[in-house]
Amino acid sequence: MSRAVGIDFGTTNSAVAVADDGGAVTLLPLPAPGGGVTSTWRTILYFESGEDPGQVLISAGAAAIERYAESGGQGRLVQSIKSHLASELFSGTQAAGRHYRIEELIATFLRKLRGAVAVDLGRRAVVGRPVRYWGAQTAEDETRALDRSRPRWRWPASTTSLSNTSRSRRPAATPPAWITRSWW
């Protein structure tokens, strides 16, 4: 039985779904705060220094929120990564003594998201993208976001163990369930 994998890489929340040959779609469970499960993860990364010199610990989703709360906010919380694609002023950020390009932030989040799913997703996925990027005020901003997103979707695939990703447009503000039905 083959299946298709879809990732809704959202500005605020992200989700992973699989569809089987018959078209049955399942949103995959992800770890939630307090040890529970959820179908969506906050699109958040948390960076903190480890015990060894130069060591950086990175958490994503629910674990990032927990680590942020447990550490009293002593690290660097990065959220809404995708919303910066349209901005000419943002290309990356400093965290735990290191500069991370926006490509690295996206790849790190997707790698953590994939690792949190309890099943093997294979090497191919469709990754959702918005019809219009948040923060794009002009046609130039929208073009910038589209130009930036093209290499960003290819680049993270090599660092997330996905050998083949494609992007799928979706209407703005649609729930992940619509995405999982529309991809297949």
C-alpha cells in the first residue's frame, strides 16, 4: 500500500497527514504539552545553550513551548518563521551564540516535525504554501516571498531527509483538514 504525505507548514501551526491509496486521510498525532497528543504543532523553535561549550539545544513545537517555560525564557524563542519570507529586512536570526539563516530555521523545524511523527514518512512530501504570504504589502513583497520560498522548499528537503518535496497552493486561513483532502 502506498501513501501520500502532506505537510501543512503554517505560520502559526503545522500538521502532517497521510493519505492511503483509497483516499482515506489521517492527521498524524504529534506530542503535546504534558505528554498528550495533538494533530497540530505550534510553528515555534526554541534555542538554548547546552552544558558543553558551543552546544546548542533546539526544541520545536510543544517541546519548544515547554522548554521556554521551564527555562524562564533564558534561550531564544523563534515563531512565525514563514511570516518573514516577504520581508527584505529579515534573512535570519541570532540564537545561542550562532547565526541561523531563514533556510536553516525552516529546515530545523521540518526536521523536528518529521522526527516527532511516530511513523516512517518515506522520502516524499507535499508541503503547503499560502496563496499570499503574510506581510506581503506590495507585489514586490509577494515576489520576494515567492522567490525566497522556492529555494527554501528545496533546501530543507536535503536536511530533513525528504528527497522530493513539492509545494501546493492553498486558500489563506484554511484548516489542515482541507489541505489533506485537497492534496490527493
